[in-house]
Amino acid sequence: MSKQRLRLLFTLALVASDASMTALAFYAGYLIRRSTEARPGVAIPPFSVYLGMMAVQVFVMVIVFFLAKLYHVKRARSRVDEFYAIFASSSVGTLVATAITSFLYKGELDFPRLMVVYAWILTIVFVTFGRLLHGSLRSLLWRRGIGCDRVLVVGTGDVARLLLEKVQHAPHLGYQALGLVADGSQDVPEGVPVLGTAEQLPELVERYEVDEVLIGLPEAPRERILDIISKCDRSRIGIKVYPDVFQIIASELSIGDLNGLPMLNVRDVALRGWRLALKRAFDLVVGSAALVFFSPLMLLIALLIKLESPGPALYVQERMGLDAKPFPMIKFRTMRVDAEKETGPVWAKPNDPRCTRIGAILRRYSLDELPQLINVVLGDMSLVGPRPERPVFVEQFRQSIPRYMDRHREKAGMTGWAQVNGLRGDTSIVERTKYDLWYVENWSLLLDIKILIRTLFRIFRDPNAY
């Protein structure tokens, strides 16, 4: 079966899933109403009376989902984003379906408001469940190489190789990585799978039946990027470009003026006003609840640390936070008391000999960071934000990484956008900075919730936790 037919089949299956789950939710809402409102003197019509109303509900819901682009394949869409889109679309669909039903039937139909509420809530739950099953089936087929898109990565530098590794290590996204395409301005390291040069792109696309091209040349001039894109114009393939630092920072621009002179306004990265208050309230409520919930575990960890090695259970280290001001960050002690006596400030590394046995376990599952909830409640840190670094490292990074200090315009976080994307431990500081700058430019409460959920899922499978 061709990939085009398989994509159509996936889409039709998703439409059928949404329609059937919406109908099932409507019927379940009717049953709930029947079981809770049935009493002497109250006659509830049979379900057949509501078949027309259910048909309107299903039809409208599918149309709203289509208009909300919920039938467009988004391979890397998180489940949090998926649920938010389903919630919003189901809410709009329920309101529209109710309005249409009221217009069509006017006063002829028993129109129970509670049943509409039941159907609305159950639609969100059932459709989400159906889409999870559909997504799991689709990912299973992709993992087995069925219906995958064939991908070329343009570039041979660090970014291009990172893109290639991301594709190779994420078969559930439905990509089959073919290899790299060398750009004339880059050196080709040994051991890199290079299929050809950028000048040969049209031939490579045709020869390997490529579906998508990823351009990993963030430092290349704009003219060069446009030239590479133009080489793919004759083919009906998708093209994605890895952005440079400016494109990430200036994600939203508006046009203003300075006494009549046109100016481009880059969005302010600092949280202000009600957004700042909302983020602080979220940190305070969730952080306090987490601190209370984990307090028995924290007491147990402190006891185990004291029993294994001499020294305090907690370790206080100076880090740089909001506006580059230092603050005392609290962690469980995972190393010997004199760990940096001979080496001075250095990065931790895998199988670090300075770690205690309990400390290695705590670091592996990020349990050493639980005391930072105290920093969150006190207001020194946030649950989500750029990870704080030690002053000595900040001084090094600010000299070599452009706009590194802009990440300090937000509170430091226990977890962050860079960390949930695998940039933790001894990974590229430049790449981490790009992710941090994107976060401070695109903050939303929903993004914070998504990062926290992804953090929980990464605890047991983070190779960079050491």
C-alpha cells in the first residue's frame, strides 16, 4: 500500500474514532441522566428520541475538529497539547451543537441541560482515550517501518548530526533517516554517513524517494538557505529548517515607530503583571503541595545520607538566579564533603568517583533536587525555568555565548525546556541556551504544565542524569 493511501487510512480511522467516541459519550450521558434523574412522576423519553440530537452532536464535533486542524498529522505533538486542543474543540463543538439542536427542534424536544454537560465531559474523556489508542497503533506501525517518511538532513556539523540522531532515536515519529547531505562550506568528519552534496539534492531526492528534508545549518547565511530550499522546489516534499539564535529569540515581531521612524519591536522576554502573579501563584500552590507530599520521602533520604557518610544531609550551593543575583540553592548531599577540595568547581560526570552510593542513586532519579521545593516556596526559584548555574560557570559562559545572560531575566527552575529535551548534564551549553531563550520568549502556564509532566516521564529514562 502506498504511503498516501496509508495516510488517508490513518486520517479516516481517526475521524471514525472521534465520531464513535462522541456518540458513545452522548449515549453514556443519557444513561447517567436516566440513572440519576429517574423517579416517580418524572418520565424520561427512550433514547431513540435523542438520535437526531446525537447525530447533530457527532457531525458538528467532526467539523469543529477539522477546522481546528486536529486531523493534520503532528508527529511531535505532546499529549498535553493534544488534550488541550481536544478540550477546547469539544467545548466549542458542544456549544455549537446545542445551538443548532435548539434551532432545529425549538420546543419539540426534551432538552436536558445536565445531559448536555455529561455528554460534554465524557466527549473530552472518550475522544482523548480514542486518540491515544489511535496514536499508539500508528506509532507501532511506524516503529515497524510501515508508512514512514524518508528523511535527508542537510549539513554535517553538530546541529545536523544532532538532528540525525534525534530522528534515528525516535522511530515513533514515523521518520526513516537516510543520511546527511554535505554543504560545501562545511568539513566532513570521518564516520559520518554522507550521501552527497547540497548541489546534488534534486538527484538525491529522486533517487532515494525522499519525503522530507531537514536543513541543519543554523550559522549559514540566509541566501544559502534559500538556495538549498530552491533546489527542492521541483519536488513535492516537506522542508524544515533548524533556526538560528535570532530566529528563536525574535519569535514574535511587531512594527512600531519612534517619532515617525518605523521600528521592529522584539517581544519583551520578562514576565510582568498578571502573568508574573499567575506563575508565582502556580509555583506557590504546586510547590507547597509537593513539599508536603514528598516530606516523608525527604526525611527518609536525609536519614540514609547521614547513615552512609559523615557530613550534613543537605548541601547548600550558591547559584545565579533572576537578574543574575546569587541565591543559596538547597540539594541533598550526594558527594563526599571534600569532593572539590582538589579539583575545584567542575562538572559532574558519569560514574563520578566523588559520589556516595546513596548519592549516585539520588542523582540517577533526580531525587537530590527535592529540597529545591523549599527554594520554590521561598521565591528564589520557580518549578520551571532555566537551570541555575554556579557563578564561576556563568562568568565563563557569558564571555563566549551570545545573549547568555538573557536567560537570567526569568527565575531559575527545578526543571526546564532544555532538560526535558535531553539537554542536561555534560551537554552543549549553546544548545541549552537556545532552548532557555525560547522558553522565556514563549512562556505560558500550559507550557509549564507540559514541562512538568514531561519531567515526570523522563525521571526513569534520562541518560544524562548523573
